Amino acid sequence: MTEGVGASATDPAAVRERRRWGWQILNRCPKTGADVLALLVRLMGSEAYHLSYYRIFYWWVGRATPVTAANYGYAPLSPSTASDARAETYQMEMYHQAALQAGEQGLRGRRVLEISCGLGGGLDHLKRRHGIGQATGLDRSTIAIRHAAKRFGLSTLAGDARSLPFADGSFDVVVNIEASHLYYGREFLGELARVLAPGGTVVMADFRYRAPPECERELRDDFAAVGFDVSQFRDITANVVAACEGDAPRREALLAAAPWLLRKLGRPWIGTETSVDYLDMRAGRAMCFMLAARRMST
């Protein structure tokens, strides 16, 4: 099982090594966004870097743009999503697909938690379009959850995915969109099992630097180890790539309007033709998946 990102973030030897490497790179004067990103990750550690980055990102996006969701998106668009008035149709389609993945009972009338809800646009879409009974959003960013609560009236809470601030069996469905790679591991999976009621469902979409068969095998084994049965697994890489291509003009316009630092740091992962993530997906070095897993009754 892959351990959560940042497991050795406070190890003194690891910290010294990151700083030594960082100074070497700094002396070479990094020019590209990927260089700056690599430098900061090595200096700070992945977890500390991402916490800092998203604090800045949510502060700017929430104040200066109409953005409410930041996943890579899914294509083609379903008729119900295409008719949504928001500009983020590809991002909302990812949530629509997650709702379909939840199975026959779906989300209607259910207690639904989104872990890493960000600015809340996706959870609001699910609530409006799929009849969620009780919608709760959790994110480590207090800026993001305040925005989600104020703009959409969502019930939100700040917290860590590896230590969820909820009682056992609090939810029927957990949704997690393109965030698990930041904290995936035994703690996270154990918390999913704990807060879901018996028979509850987790729907997860994300990317991995694995071949699809290897990724599916690892995820099935990991979920089974904590009492889940993965009922559905889909390779959605082609759908995500198509969404990145269709959404590129909007993303490039947003990036062009961003402050210099966010432009530099956002370029590698924005999902357009010049970004590392898009190129990795196109070349088959990275794959995107969506799964549904049912917590077995005990």
C-alpha cells in the first residue's frame, strides 16, 4: 500500500537533504514553472508545499475569479450538465459521473461527505442535481470551506482526511475527487471505513503514475484490506484528456490573469497542452480512474 504523502516531512535527515538539494537547484536559477515547483517541493516537503500552495490558490481564486471547482474535468458532457449555466461544465461532469458511479440508490436522500471539497462547487452541483439529503464538505483549507459555506450555504468543516472529525457511521456516501494522491494510505482508508455506515459507498476519482491494470489491482487490494469491496473501476484517462483539451481556452485565460507566482506554480498541472500533467496523460505515463467501493457489513 502506498503511504500518505509527507510521512517523512519532519524527519531531520530528510529536511537537511531537501534544503541541500534546494540550494543547489536555486544556484542554477530555475526558469520554468516545473523547476520552481520541484524546488519548492524538495525544500518544503510535498505536504507542507501543497498546504501553502492551496492557501494562496484558494485566496486568489475565491476573491478574483468565478472558479468553484478545480478538477481536470470529464468529457463528453451529459445533457444535464451541458445545460448548467456555469462555465465549469467539464468539472461538474466529473461530479455527475461520480454520482452515477454511486449505484442504483445514488445520492438521493443520503448523508454525503465530500473530502477535499475545495470551494464547494462540485458538492453544490451534487446537492442541486442529485437530491442529497445531507451534504457536508471537509477541506484542510479554512479559506476554501468559508467560501463554500458563504457562496453555497454548505455545511463545511476544516479537517484532515487522515483524521476525520466525525463519529463512526456518520455518512452513507463519501466522495473524493482528484485529491487522494495527497494523503492516500492506511490512515485515510481506515477513516473512510470508520465514518461510513455499513453498506455505505465511497466514490473516488484521481490519477496515478501506474499502468491501469497495476493501479486497479493495488486499489482493490488496499480497499479490501480495510473491509471494502470495489464494485466498479473505470479507466477514465481518455475522458479526462478530452476535457482538458475542450476546457483549455478557459484555463489559459484564468492562468494569464493570475499573479506571477501562481502562474509559475500552476503551469505544470493546469492540464493544457504545455503542462506536464496533460503530457503525461497523453503519453500513458499517468492514468486517471474512477471507482466505487462498498463498505461490507460487519
